[in-house]
Amino acid sequence: MGTKANSSLDANLGQNLLKQMILIRRFEERAAEEYTKSKIRGFLHLYVGEEAVAVGVVQALNQEDYLLSTYREHGHALARGMNPNVIMAEMYGKQEGCSKGRGGSMHLFDSSLNFFGGNAIVGGHLPLAVGMALASKKQNKKNITSCFFGEGAAAEGEFHESLNLAALWEVPVLFVCENNRYAMGTALKYTHSMEDLEKKGEAYGIRSVAVDGMDLLAVMQAAAEAVEFIRETGKPFFLVCKTYRFRAHSMFDAELYREKSEVEEWKKKDPIPKFKEYLLKENLISQALVDELERDVEQEIENSVAFAENGTWEEASNLTRFVYSELKQP
Amino acid sequence: MTKNVSLTYREALKMAIREALHKDERVFLMGEDVGRYGGAFAVSKGLLQEFGPDRIMDVPLSESGFTGAGIGAALAGMRPIVEVMTVNFSLLAMDQLFNNAATLLHMSGGQLNVPVIIRMGSGIGRQLAAQHSHSWEPFFAHVPGLIVLSVGTHEDARGMLLGALESLDPVILFEYTSMLNLEKEIPEDSGVVDISKSKVRREGTDISLITYGTGVYKCLEAAEALEKEGIKAEVIDLRVLRPLDEATFLASVRKTHRALVVEDAWKSVSISSEIVSRIMEKAFFDLDAPVERLCGVEVPIPYPKHLEDASVPQVSDIVEKVKKMIKP
């Protein structure tokens, strides 16, 4: 994918990206349903509304690149190509889950996809991302590390320490700030003295760009340029995606902190219909094919729930596995 | 017959780091002032010149950031040695150590290893007052997923890091700054230490002195003094505080039937609390007397020397306590 993502969008790619966004949307909606049935417990943070960010950024990466995310990471995992079955099973707590059921919704891991979580302490994974990129540099590997976090994390000390370290050490990290305007229930204007978050990256000498996170094509283009810059220079890049979550912070959130009208306003910018309309207009997809994609997604979601339902509980006698390594030698 | 060599605790630590750097090209040392300054305690002096800036990395004062970067580098196949200048600053990196290093293997269902080594200058005794005299061993030893080691002797200063290098799990090394200039003899061929086992430092039959860290030499000195009064004290250096090697101290208690646990850390909810509990659970009927403890007094450590000394067990306190326990 070059820098002219917009003009050279291939029909197959476009259809695939639309399908990914629909898959994430429907997967999240189904997860919410299963939560209300108590099939899924604990915290459940849904990505509905933010799909264009994960899909747009992840498609700019290759398989060798490392990816770290937050506790709102189902979308990134799906975009990365993780099987919906093992994600759903993980949320059910079954041992067939991607983390053997030990992590749940907030801790999806798949080392075969270089997907390193699923990190649930806000900002805590940014230093890890810097360290992973440092390792790549020391090992003369060409891969980059992509790290997703919210604007809430940008108020954490670990954000500032990590940006400084990444710039200082010149390591290949793509910092992706998903600015969805609310740190849990506290709005941007109550948490950041400087609301143009990209300026925080610039302050560390990091090339920084803000982009409309509700527009898949815009995210794709910005991500492609960012990745190209990182691969060429070995230096970090800070990409701020302005986005919005349509649903509550978690399943415990009564949404007292924002007006319904604001949510409705943002829903008009929904990235999925927007991208679908674009594909239809450009004759890159037909309505019949859209319908088919939606049916395929429905089937995949059904399959994932069935897979999770049929999953098995780990024996409690295994409880203390994975506290220390079972392998002894390096 | 193996020859002995005389060296300081600092020299022993440095020999271990050098050997690790030579032995494994994935190893690098990162920490505040480890390079150009030569290490806050001169442990890494000269290593920058010998190994270059890629392997001896000075870092900014960002404890959480660089500790997390060490964890990240370990995840991606390196073997970082992270020096947190002193244990006092480790509180700023607690999120990384407790929430990431200790949990990633488990949360990922066994997919991710975190072979990072964290070294920290620790302990009391240099008149540095409350914020710079912490004994945080109990904090770290509380956390499943970490391997917590206490470097109480020159032999361990020489070999524990090398033992830690063979682990796939995060290892926390407590080093003691008050011992840096102390000179002792160790066998010339001292090397890799088994980091799963405690060590009997002196054999005895009358009482078990169970300790770690700066307590080891204090207890050995006390045992020496007690010997002159006809009391044979056995000295157990726990040295691995998590996961505990209870077999070694339980075997000792079953032999001597008496135990005194000695540590600098505050008494409540300490390493000694755990040791005493295990003895109660597993060797109660082997005891001839109640187990006793000498621990840090529960006060922020004060600056004046006489008050600082009064805050932690001294050799004379150990001798007195043992005499009371044996000849009531």
C-alpha cells in the first residue's frame, strides 16, 4: 500500500476492509448480547464506532510487525486476523480461547500473529512497545511496533516517558492514539490542557499527524504514510485518530456524562455506511455483494458463539500453571 | 584444591555483569548513570568503554518507562539487565513490574516469557534517611510470577546474576549498597548460582538463624561469637525469597529445634512473617521453643547513625537473643 491509498483502492481490498469493519461491529454487538445473558463476565469494552481506526492502521502493517493494544482490543485482534472463535471462547473463559481463558476480554494474546495484548492498565503497554522496538533495532530486524491507546493514556506519565524514550533512542514505533473524546466518563476538555494531542508528540520531536478516525480512507492513507516513514527512518511516529465510541465505556456505564444528542450527531459519521457508500459509488462493490458479506459475517459470529459454547473449562487443578515458565532453558 | 580470591562485593557484581555480556549477545545493561558516570555505585565502571553504548545504555530518569522497555525488549527476544539505581525508585516502576512482568505469562495462557533481570541497590546503613533506606523485599516477594533474589554474600554477588540469566521468568535482584566496599574471599572458580535453592552458610546443631541480605554476614558473625560460648548456630541464607525454598530451612529447624529469623525489613507482613508461618504449618512439633524474630523497627528510617543502627538488628542483638532463647 503506497501513499496513494485513496486513488488506487483495489476492489478486493475494499471489500475485505468493509467486511472487517462489519465483522468487528457485529462481533461487538453479539458480545454485548452474550454479556447480558451472563455468558461473558468481567469488564467488556466495545469498539463500536471506532472500527475504521483498527482496520485502517492494521492493514498498513505486515505480519512481522508487533502490535500492542488496550483493554478495548477486540477490533484490533479481529483486524489482525485473529479467529473470532478463539476471541469469543476467551471471553467465555474457555480453555480454547486465545489466552486459554486466563485473560478474558481485556487480555487477548496471540504470539503467532505478533499480537501482544490486551493490556488493561491505561498507558502501561507504551513502555513495552518502546522496548520491543528497541529489541528490533538491536537485532537489526526490519519490523515495526504498533501501539494503540486512548487519549486517556496520553495524560499518563508512562505516555510521556515512552514518547521521550522512543524519540531519544530512535526506535520504530507507531503510536496510535484513538482519541474517542472520553477517558471513561471524563471528557477531553476536563483531562487535557492541550486538546490537540498531536502537539504532545511534536514536543518530543516526533513526527505527528491527526486524522479523521471516522474515515477509513483517511486513516489508511495516514497510517500508510506513517508506516512508510518509520520503515525508512527507523524513527517513531505519533498518529492521532479522532474517533468516537457509540456505546458506553463498559457494560457498567450509565453514560451520565454525555448527551444522547451528541452520540446521535457522531453516529452520522459512522465509518461503516460511509465506506460502504464510497465503495458502491465507485463501483467497487455491489449491493448484492454487501448483502453476501453481511450474511458471511453473521455466520462467522454464529460459529464463534457455538465454538465458545462448546468450549471446555480448564481443570481447577491447573490453576497455578503459567505463573512460572514450564520450560527451563532459554 | 581450589584457590580463593579476595574481592569486594562491588567487584563481584561487576564480574558477573561482564561475564553475562560476554556470554550472551542478547544481554545489555540499561539504567540511570550506568554508562558515562560508571554506575551510581561504580559497579559498571568501564563497561561502556568495553562494550559500547548499544550494550551499556544510559537512560533518562523514567523508571516506569525504561523498566517497561526492558520488559518489552525481553518479550521480543533480548536479555536485558535493567538497573534501577536504588530500590527506593522501584516504586515508580511498580506498575511495570507487578502488572506486566509478573502477569504476562499467565494472562497470555503461557505464550509470552519475560526473561528480564532487574537489579536494585538496596538496604539501610549509609545514613540516607527515610526515602533512601528501604527494604522492599517483602513487597516483591508477595507477587506470584516474579523470582525474587537477595544477594547476601560475595559468592552470590559473583554468581546470582548468571543464574538469573538462565531463567525465562522475570528476576528481581536485591543488592546491598552497604556491602559494596566489603572485601571477602571466595573460591576462584565461583560461578553460576542455583537460584532455586537457599544455602546453609554455617552448620550448627543448637539453633537455626534464618536470614537473607545484610542479615547473612551479621548472623555468621553472631554465630562465631556464640560458638565461643558453646552455642552452635546454623545459619540459613534464604537468598531466594520467591518462590521460597522451604525444604532447606525446615530441614534445619527439624535438626536444631529452635529458630530465630533475622531481617532488616519492617516486622509486620514481612519475609519473617512467612517463614514463621511455614515453620508453624510444617515443623511445629519439631520445635523445642517458640520461634522468634529480629526485624526492622517500624519507623521511617532516621538519619542519625545511632538511630539508624537502632532501627535494624545488629550482631549484638542476635547474640543476646539467641542466648536468651537457649538458656532462658
